[in-house]
Amino acid sequence: MSQPARNSFAVPPGFVAIPPMSGFGRAMGPWYEKPDGEKVILGIRAEERHINRLGIIHGGMMMAFADTLLSEVGRRVTGKPSVTMRMTVDFISAAKLGDWIEGSGEVSRITRNLVFVQARIWRGKHTLMTASGVFSFIRPRGPDGKPLPASEEQS
């Protein structure tokens, strides 16, 4: 039996689709997650709409993936939603159409108002990008967009 091509569009075993939480998530995804205890591992397949004119995944798409990953790692550890204050990335290698991209990260520091996160994003054994970010905690909002009262924040 032949091996699947490197650019096969199948999702690797263990990954499950994450429901999009926004229009942006629908436009950029689908995003996937591999449940692994406390560790956050996200994945995405490089699709035609993610590719730039050089035939590689667009740097902006990689930054969007990194921002989502960093933010999710911070939220999982702190239990609080946050927004990006600063993000630094180092592009190391490129991904092409059909490549499966994964990333994982860890929190390095938490203060009263901020969480500091770092991550690595890879394809197979090749690191594509490293990223770090500082995220500011925000008050959760209800369906009407207004901040929830402090008593409803911990749900």
C-alpha cells in the first residue's frame, strides 16, 4: 500500500476541528486541536487561500496562526480572555500548499494584568516559526457586546 503524499489534505489522527468563534476564524481556518492533557497543540492545513504568489504560506497567515495559538495557550493557563498587546515572530522556514502545520506553546509569566507566552510552530520535524507575545486580560462580554458584571465573569 502506498504512503499518502506529503501534501495530502487529510487531517492527522488525534486532531479535532475547533468551532470558529468569529468571522475571522471562519475565514482563516479551519483550525484543529490535538487534545494532550494540559498542553495546547493547534494545527492547520495550508490551503490555496493561504498561499502567496511565491507558492508558500503567506507570512500574515502564519502570524494569525501564531497569534491564535499564543492567545489560546494564555487563556488555557489563566482561564481569562485577553487581547494581543505585542507579538514578536521569527520566520525560520516556509510551508507550502497542503502542508500540515502544528504549534504549541507555554506561559512564561503571569502578572495581575498580563500573560507572557512563547510558542514554536512546525511542519514535521522542521521549525517554521517561533513567536512570543504579551497579552492583556479583558473583561468577558455578553452577546450584546457589553462587559459582563464582575459576578458573571467566572463562568
